Amino acid sequence: MPRTQADPCDAVRSVELEGLTLLYHRPSGMTHVLAPPAPQILEVLREGAASAPELQARMAARFELAGGEAELAARLAELQAAGLVRSA
């Protein structure tokens, strides 16, 4: 089963601003504006690479989730397209 990972904490700088997260990604030099649950997904992935079911379980243990697996998969795809997560 594919696993996803995020860059370590020292590769990004983030600031919370009115419910959004501004994230500067040092490796790419790009700044991203993230809405929940994207920042929470990155936070959980910094604990270590995870498959989709593992990520879903970690997220459910720490946060109230509004969507299911399909929503989480869509957010992961967006984060991967932005270069913020990658296959492990």
C-alpha cells in the first residue's frame, strides 16, 4: 500500500491567520495558503510516513474529521500536486 510523507518541520515555516495557514516551503521557495484539513494532514505526516488508512486513523485520533476517506484522498492529492507531500 502506498505511503505518503511530508517534509520535516525545518523545511517549512507556517503562520496561522484567520483560520488559514500560510506555509513557506523552503525547498521550493513557494508560499502556500492552506485551509483545514491540509495543515492538520501535514502535522500528522510529520510524525512519519503513512498509508491512507494509517493517516485516516491518526487524523481521527487527533481531530474531528468532517469528511471521509474520499475527502482525505482529495486533500492528499492537492498537497502532492503542490509539492508539500510525496510518496515514501
